[in-house]
Amino acid sequence: MLSLLGHFFLFFGFPFYQTIYTEPSEDGVLKAELKVEPPAKIKMSRHAAKRVSSNTSQIGLPSNIIGEDLLEQSDLNNQKGQAFRLPEPGIFYFDAYVDGQLYQRGELRWFVDGNHYHLSITIPYAFVGPFVFESRGTVDSYGLAPAIYWSQRGSNAPRFSRFDRDGLGAGKMYFSEKPDYTPDLLPGTQDRFSLMFQFASLLNGSDKIDEPESVRSVPVVDYNSLELWQFKSYGEVISEDVPTLGLSKIRHYALIARENDPYKRQIDFWLAKDLDWLPGRIRSKEANGRVLELIFKQKSPAPSQAGDL
């Protein structure tokens, strides 16, 4: 269990940089020059995610949220950009495996109220206590806009990354692990878990994006860094890559390793049409060959009251 805890903590915690995409070498490592590309704006779909409850004060969200009307009246409906629709709220359960051996079952809760979201992930550990991740924020001109990302292991003090955004999507980052480091916040920046919901929302807006062999770049925040990650798309296929869903429509993305990456990990995730393009499977392969996987088990409807979260 302690081994699983350590691997999960490192699951997305390594640096990558944005590059001009070229075909990886035979060992799968990208060799290219650095290049920063401008972020893409989004256009919110009028088929907005359903509001779960107006009782948001119990989870720390502003009391003046008015649900779907915020999305319907938002300028995001009118600006030019890539179609974008948030996944439906729900509670998702995942089995965690290390080298094929089942360890624990994790729980993911996705809650939407108006243009605010709340994402939490909990994995129980005997003798240590639960490992909890949370991401909260809104939707801005570039998609999901996390305001705070934090995690806590058992009774240890939480660690957090705070997004101090301006009205244009930019701003500054602040880290509990590195208080003197305040890098500029790039528009469209995600944390390690909101990024998959960003992908899902883009696919819900239009499943014509990210054809096979295309690459999507995302600025991603950890607890002490802000890096640019690149994901290669394998396109849409009908497969059994998520065993619990059987034969279904799947989008497979792989994080591209760089030549100077000291960690040599491979991250893949499979987004499922039947789950509103949320992840049905996530896999991390370590340099030593050890494999950690989270595989979708089942989904429950979102609670009728926000306080139940």
C-alpha cells in the first residue's frame, strides 16, 4: 500500500516542456526544439451541464451562484473558439492496480454548479489515512480555470497550488512548497487532474478534434512547478481498452517523453464516450517497468444536495 501511495503521488508529478512535434525516436523519446504556442479560446456549448444544487455554501463555493443561467448568459457562448461542454456531474469509482495486482478502490467526485466546478479524488490507505486531491475553480475564456489545487495524506498538513488569475486568464502562481517562486500563469493552465476534464469538455464540445497522430499542448501545475506538457492523440476507436465498458468508443492520449526527461515515465489515459469523455483508464509506467493503473469500475449519479459531497 505504501508503494502504491508513493507511485500515485508521483503519477503526474514530473516535468515536461512544450515542443515542436516530430516523430519520436525508436525508443519513444521526443527529440525537438522548444516552442511556445498561443493558447486556444473556447466557445461554451448552449447545452450546459445540469445544475446539481444551489446549496453551494456547504462546499465553500460562492453563495451567489445561479446555476445554468450563468453559462447561458455568459460571453463564452458568443466568443469565437473551440466548442466546449462540461461533463455531467457524478461519482466515479476506480480500481487501482500495481503490476496487475488490485490494491484499493478510489473515488472521484465531479460537481458542477453554474460555471463553477469542484473535483475531488479520494484513495483510502490502511495505517496512513486517505490520500485526497481537490481542484476547484470556474470556466473562463480558455476552459477550466482552477483556482486552488491541493492534496492531503492522512493527518499531514495539506499542500496546495493557488492560481491568482486576472480577467484575461493570465496572472501568477503561488505554491505552498515553494513560496518564493511565483511564475506567470499562462492562459489555459490546468492542474494534474483538471487537465483530463479539460480534454473531456473539449471532446464533448466536438469529437472531431485531435485526429490520430495530432498533439495537444497544455500548461500544467504541480506543487512547485508550471510546465508545458504535450499529449499525442491516437484518435477515436471502438475497443475494449476500458474492460468494464466492454466494446465502446475510446480516445487514447499519451504524454510525450522528452530526450532530457530524467524520470523516463510513460503516462497514458483513455477517455470514454459513455462517460462523457471522462477517463475510463489511466496508466503510468515507470522506468523500472512497474505499472500503476486506475480502471473505471462504476458510476453513481451526483447527489441531489451539494452538501452530500
